[in-house]
Amino acid sequence: MTIELRAVREDDLAFLTRLIGDQDSSGEYQWYGWQDPHRLRRLWDENGILGEDGGMLVIASGEDRAGLVSWRRQLTSRVSYCWEMGLIVAPGFRGRGHGTRAQRLLVRYLFDHSPVNRVQATTELGNVAEQRALEKAGFTREGVLRGGGFRAGQWRDGVMYGIVRADLDRIQEPPTPGA
């Protein structure tokens, strides 16, 4: 099945709220405790969850919602910024390459529609599956962030990955999962 990214629709809000705010849906490395269940509704009402400083798109597999990708502006100096991105793949779609494909699509989208030279992503040191997905998506592992994130009552080490525009030429599109 082909994976694509699309803008969030109003009828996606319940799915996205569950994916972010439900421990079983978000997964071990994305569960940060209970959150405001109305936050996405407010963002939707404000700007459709697409703004100057970041946004969110649905990962779609045909008519199915397979997850979400998101990005936010990260200042890198007084005069420049990059995008920091993340994703959550829904439980029934994990382990099939959908995250890798979605990350590649988001990187291409961000480079095509903004002047940034860099997109970065971090993940916990223990999240080996996400590290593999980022590497398959063309990201370069840049270093360990000691004690960089707090989750489940502990400070945890993370891993920083980055991709710059010059890297795009060496990235090949993956075969479509299931094709």
C-alpha cells in the first residue's frame, strides 16, 4: 500500500488525540503522560495545525490513517533555523517501513516549501527501530545527547540525526511497502 502525507482534516482529530494521548497508541517512546485533550482542537480551529513555526500531517495508507508526522522551527543562530521533526506510527502499521517512507516524504516537503538547509530528529538511545528508520530515510547519526530527555520518571539519553539539502541527491526512494 502506498504511503502519503496529507493535511489534517477535522475528522482526524479524534485519531490524532488518541495517538498522542493514549499510552497504548503512542508507544513506549512517545508516551509523556496525560495531555490536554483539547489542544489539537484549538490548533485545528486556529490554523488547521499548519503554521509558520511548525505543523502536523497525517500519514495515510489509502483511506487508513497510519500515523502522524510533525515539525517545528528550531533556531540554529540569530539568522537561521532548521526544522525538528518527529512521527508516531499507529500500532497496526508499525514495522512495515511506513515510518521511513513518511520521514522521507516529510523531508522532501520541508525542503521544497521552506528555505531551510537542515532537518533534524532525535530519538531515545534505546529506540533502535526509530534509529534504523531515520538512517534508512537518509539521516546521519550525529551524536548522543546525554540526559537530553525526560520520560517515565527518568532522564534518558537521546540520539541526534540530521539531514541537509546536499544529502538529497544520495537518497533513493524506497520501494512502496507491499508492492
